Amino acid sequence: MSSLRLRPLPWLALLLAFSLSGCVWLRLLELKNQLTQFDRHFRVEVADQHFILHLRDPVLLSEDFTDLTKLKPSRVGILPQGYRWFLDFAHDPAAQPQKDQRLIFAMSFTQDGKLSAFDFPPLFLQMAPVAFLEASIRSLGLGKVDQGKQQLKVDPEDLPKLTGKLPSQKAILDALGPPTERATQDGLQVLLYRFKAQTTPVDPDYEKRRLAEAKLFFDPAKDELVRLSGRFVGLKIAIDYRKLRRPEDEKTAARQD
């Protein structure tokens, strides 16, 4: 079974683990090598609250997307020099959302089927602010590959240290609406959002791949987002924003308290 996971190691190192066919793995390795020279091979565009990662030298194929996610695209659009796939996620109906907002990821492909751009939507950026998202992607180029286990590990010392304001719980609620569940964990307030991909799996056995969730952890003392853990189409992501902030930022926040 193919899978793609991004999860934290101890001390919030990043791990990218693949259990894939040889060809997909080799293309992902080539992509990882490109990340070591990020500005040469990639361009970031932030416009209309979207974060778009442009791939200057595309290597991944559209069939790699279905191999990794086991899902078909929700919609397909035609571009002047290729085509675009959309993957739409709707709120869990059980949450009774006050507004019909969707997470819509878009992937642009060249005429020969190579991924040329990946568009992260505004609602996703509410959970993963632009600076933190870009830094996380850039850091993958610093990882070490374990060929035997087909894993990419990034040492926690190599993770960037950032400045920037993190969203409050009110900002998240205003953007995403009421959560599916609320909870408390390790002294943090948790908002859980569940989504479902508006598409069909490549095989009925992969129906669960349509389900997605995001858990947002807030420090009640500072009323700010401190952790994100989520699962989208087989991709698991976990970010502890406290580990990505500059030490002086933490000291400043403590003084303000």
C-alpha cells in the first residue's frame, strides 16, 4: 500500500516516510534534491490569501498523485499549457457549519503531466500561516535520506526559527466556523475540525482516504495557536509552532504576560 506521512520525531524533527513503488520514490528523491537549492528550483507566490508553490523543474507526475493519495481529483480544469486538478474538502455535516466553506487544493500540471504548481487555499493558511508553511517546506531540503527505510529526516537543530504572529482562537473560529469537537489536552484547548473529500477513491477499499481532520491546539494564557496536527489524503502533518519561534520572541511574550 502506498502512503505518505509527515509527522514529528522527538523534539519536533520532521520525518517524511514513503512506502512506494520504485519510480515514485525516485521522483520524490529528485524533488528532495531540488529542495536543497530551493530558490533555484521553486518560486513562492502569495496572492489573494493563497500560497502557491511553483516548481520550475517539474518531476512529479499526475499519476503519482493518485498513487500517493488513492483518490481521484474532484474536478479537472484546462489550462493554456496543461491542466489543473482540484481536490475539494467540505466541512463534516455533523458540525453544522454556519457557512459553506471548503478547503480546495489545486495542482497544476504541464501538458506532459508534470506537477508545475501546488496551491494551498486560504482556509489552510489560517491553520498554517505563510511564513511557517514556507519554512517547513524549505527545511525538507536539509533532511537526510534513509534509503533502506525510504525516509527523510530533518534534524531539529536545522529547523528554522521564525518571527510572526500566530492566530488566536477567535480568528480561527471566525475563519473556519464552529469545530466538530472541543477538548482539553495537556493544558491546551483543542479545536477539532473534520472534513470529507468531495471525490471518489481509486478503489472502494480506500474510502477512508476521503476523511480528513485538523486538530488545533491553543495556549489559553496567550490565546494563540501553538500546535497543529492533521491528516489530509494520507498525508499526516504536525507542527509545534513554539519550536519554530525565535527564543527572543518567547522571552518577549513572557514579559508581556
